[in-house]
Amino acid sequence: LYVSEAEVDGLLARPLGSNWGQTVSLPAVEAEAFTLAEAQARQSLAEFAATAQAQAQRLRLLELATAFGLSRFELDALLICLAPSLDLRYERIYGYLQDDVTRKRPSVNLILDLLSAGPTRWQQMACFAPTAPLLKYRLLELSGTGGADPSPVLSQTLRVDPAVVAWLLGQYQPHAHLEGHAHLSLPANEPAPPASLLPEPMQTQLGRLVQQAPPPIIICYGPDRVGQEAAAWHLARQTGRALLQVDLAAVVATDQLPLTGVRLALRDARLTGALPCLLGWEACLEEGSPPPALLEELYAYPEAVIVAGQAAWHAAEASRSRRLFWLEFPVPAYDHRLALWHHFLAQAEWPGGRLIEGINGHNGGSGSDHLTDLELLAGQFGLTISQIRDTVASAKDLAVQRGTETLHKDDLFQAARSHSNPRLASLARKIVPRYDWDDIILPMDQRTILQEIVTTVQGRPQVLEQWGVGRKLASSAAVTVLFAGDPGTGKTMAAEVIARVLKLDLYKIDLSTMVSKYIGETEKNLEKIFSEAESSNAILFFDEADAIFGKRSEVKDAHDRYANIEVSYLLQRMEAYDGVTILATNLRANLDEAFTRRLQFAVDFPFPEAEDRLRIWQTLFPPEVPRRPDLDFDLLAKRFKLAGGNIRNIIINAAYQAAADGGQVTMAHLLHGTRRELQKMGRWVGEDDLRI
């Protein structure tokens, strides 16, 4: 770099803050011609704008200036920066003006030289502050701001955000930070979700919100994201605007600050005139509330804003300057779920595909024969709109996978289970139900109670919602059950029967592994289970309940008091769980009556008598297993007092012995298995007992 002494003297002679225009003057004739040309150009632009307005044509540059409140100087600065994006000749011109051919974009100093003179130069520099509209909303982007020794503002170059350039040219293109996470929906180009996705009270409420002045901030919360999006579409339709949906959770996941995502989303909403719907708002919360800077952005936006996320939040009253309306989007109520099943199934027809009559017909005797299969689906699976939609799609896939074009009710139930929360499997053991009513051997009274449990689960929508019992007499749709009986008497089998009949997933939790000697840890372990189970639509089977329940005794120390707290917490969570929970215990006498009274059903599993043992032998022995015709199940039932679980183990042992011998199951194999089972139980076996 070479700078002559004369050049230095000339630079030092200029007044501080002056530009080269103050030291160079045009000849009078040229100056007059230039002034006249500028006036004529501005007059032509004004006439063009008036004509366009009269013909209802859009002038996007003026729309931009109005939307962001740009001053005359700011608009001219934007035009200077826009020129190289429209005509590359300006790159060479700006290089010439800045005496550096590598500087193809205008610097802040060049813009001030071109547009400002005298004292206004310092005032106009404020237009390039981070909080001024040009940079705050990234209409212009500065270069040279990074590094440990950033360049002075005057030497930094500027360019118009390519997304803004695209919009000025008639196309919507989100900022690079929003790319892939922002979607502009135009009512004329895209079909909107049907309003029927929303319950009628919600549609009425949205209609009232549209009429509010000034426009409110609408906060949608809950697990049903599709419902939130449908509400946003409904509002956009009613206001005749496009809809801009931005997934802030996805934006934040790319290491962008929430404030950056919100500002860019609201910038694009101003540009397009669309209704902004900010999804994934929970990613922007800090300790359950949005930071003040985010609230300021929302309050500063002049039109309605939709903020959608899973959790509800509240703003500090002192800082509030807009009306806030909260809309909850929980799992839809039963009647709405049933309507959604009909809606998505009606859309599920595909070429050659069809629905079997059984889907809309009555179920096959699973407990409430007057209910259709769709009513059972709607009643037993508390699914959101998106889950019901995806369940129908997955059911179609299952039908095709089976090699048929007929959609079966079992496809829907299987798909509904798969679209319920699968994360519970990491905390509990999933049991695939294998047994049905014909497999379980119980006295009639116990069997009747099990059937009542099934009909209670199936009848919850009618009783709790349609008949209004839930509004006064029941705080939740919980069905709490106690199974008590010796090991092997059928408690787990009964849970499997209930799960299979109801077509629900079954998860087994060993309570002995949940209990901790450290105060507070047991509740944390249980909370994890119930938190994940809330959206699982599963039956929770708590085994080894004796580990946490005990006969209430005199409280002697803090640990005794805390044991009662653990029990109360478990029962409280069971009562709040909108599903079926089963407690299994081997010792009914150890359970406090005050606690068992809080459970809806209690089933005692008696030790089977000889007659029941015979039926168990006959039922459990698989017909496919080769066997000698002289197997005497009656003898085994009378001679050996065993529970169903023990009999199952004996049959399995005998089958393996027969396979090893290469033949059929014989009485010798069964007696050998019986000996091993009794030895395992610590019971003495005499030779006379094993003689046929």
C-alpha cells in the first residue's frame, strides 16, 4: 500500500466526519442538470406508484418500507445495497468508488458518503446499529463482524439478504437459518385442513379471537400439534391471509438462538403479510417462561401471532402490552376421536382397497357387544389427531404387507398400539398377550370380576363423558385393580387376558426394583414410569406390590413415615392415570385396608382345587405336542397340589425331555417334570408319589 504525502495532506485537511462530496463541487450547469434529473426521476417514480396503486398492483419495495417503517435514508441505503444483486456492473462501480476493486459491495462509509453530508452523517450512522430495522430484521447483512478484532462499522460492507432479494422479485425464500423449517401456505395453492378436525366449541372460540382489536397473541399448548396447525389454518382462512409456519424447535436444534429464529419468522411474516404460526415454542422457554427479549418481539409485532408448543406458559403481567389468549389442545375427547376415525378412514380408500364390514360392525364379544370396533378404538386409545391419521396410514401398510387390499380391524388396533408412546419399553418389560378367556381357569365369581374390568374400560366414554359421571364423580378415567394370590395362580395370565381382549399393550413393572432406600428416589422412579405411560394407552401391571405395600403399623421413625408417603404417591398416580393399572401381590393380608379401599377392583386368585387343576392340565397342554394316549391328567391333578404356573413349567420340562428322547410325551416325562418342579419348590417327593 502506497499513500503519497499529498494524499495524506488532503485527507487531513478535510473536516472530521465529512465526505468527499463536501470538498468537490460540480460546475453550476452540471449541478443544475443533476438536480433536475433527480427531481424528474422521483416524479416518474411517484406517478408509477400512483398508477400501480390505482390498478391494484403490488409494489414490493414500498410494501417493505412500510412494513418495517423505513425512513427515506434507510430505503435509499437498501437500494444502494440491492443494486449489485440486480446488475453486476455495480460491483465494478462500487470498487471504483471505494478505490479497491475487491470491495464489490458498498461499505457503510460509502453509503454515508453518497447519502449524507454535514451533521446528519453522525445521525444516519444509527441506521446501521444492531437494533435498527435494517440489521435487526436482517434486511441487510454486515460483513467483517467476526473475529477477536472486528472491523470498524464504517469499513464493513453490506448486502441485502438473498431471501429479501427473492421476495422483492416475487418469490418467497426463507432466510438460510430458517431453510427447511419454514413453510408458507397460500390458500389458493394448498388445500387447508378441514375445519372438522377441530371440535365445534374450538371453532367458535377462534371466530371470536379473529374479531379482537388490537390483534391478540394466541398461545396454543398441548400434545396435539396437528390440532394447533389446524387452528392456525382456520384463523388464516377467516382473515383471508396466507399462513407462515416456522418450527422453532428445529431452528434452535441447528444451534441458532431462539431470538434469531423469532425475529426472522416475524420478518418473513411482515414481508409476506402472512399469519405467523411459531411452532415448537417449548424450545424457546427458560424455566417455563420465554425470555423478556422474545416477549418484546411478540409485543412489537403489529398483527396477530400464533405461538404453539406442548407446555403452557405465562408472561409477567408488568411487561405485558398485548392481549394473550391461551388455547389448550389436549388429546381429543371421545366423541371427537370417533369423528376423526370416521374422517381419516373415509380418506383412506386407495385403488382396489376396501374396508371390511367388521370395522363398522359390532365387535366379537369382547365385553361390550353393543359397541362397534371404531367406538372401541376411540374409547380405548387416547390418540391425538396426528396419531389417528398416522394409525390409519400404518394400518393400510399392514394390510398390504399381509398381501390383501382389505383393511381389517386388527390392522387398526395393531397400528394404534404402535403409534402410542413406545418409550415405555425402556423402563418396563413389554408382555405380548398369549391368553384368552378360554385359557384361564378361575371360579365364576373371579372370572365375572375380570369381565367387569373389561366392560368398565370399554364403557368409560359413555359413562364418564356422555353421561357426565366424570364431571362430578370421577376425576379421571383410571381403572385401578388389585390381583392377590399365591405365585402361579394366574395373576399374570389374567392381566394378559384383559390386555388381549382390549387389544392394548401390557407392560410389567417389578415394584421391588422401583423401591429405593434413599428418601425420594422411589417416587422419582415411579414418576418416570407414569410420565412415559401417559401417552402409551397401555395397561400397567405392577408385580411384587408387597415391596411397597405393608400392613400399617405404628410409625416409629422417618423411614416408616416415608414408606406411607411412597404408598400414597403410588396410589395417587394410579388414580390420575387415564388407563388400567394392576397391582399384583402374593400376600393380600399385608396390604392396608385403607389403601385397598381406594382401588376399584380386587380379585383374589385362589389355589386351584383338583377339579380346576384337571382343567388347567387339559387347557395348557398344547394339542400340537405329540403324546401317548395314556396320559392321566386326572391322576396328576388329584395327586399333586400345584398352581397353574407350576403345571406350565412341568409341561415345558416334559416336552423338552420327550424331544431329547425322540418320541412322544409320556407319563414318565410328566412325572419327571413334576419331581423337578417340587424339588425347586423345596417340597419332598416320595417314590410312592411318582408311581403310576
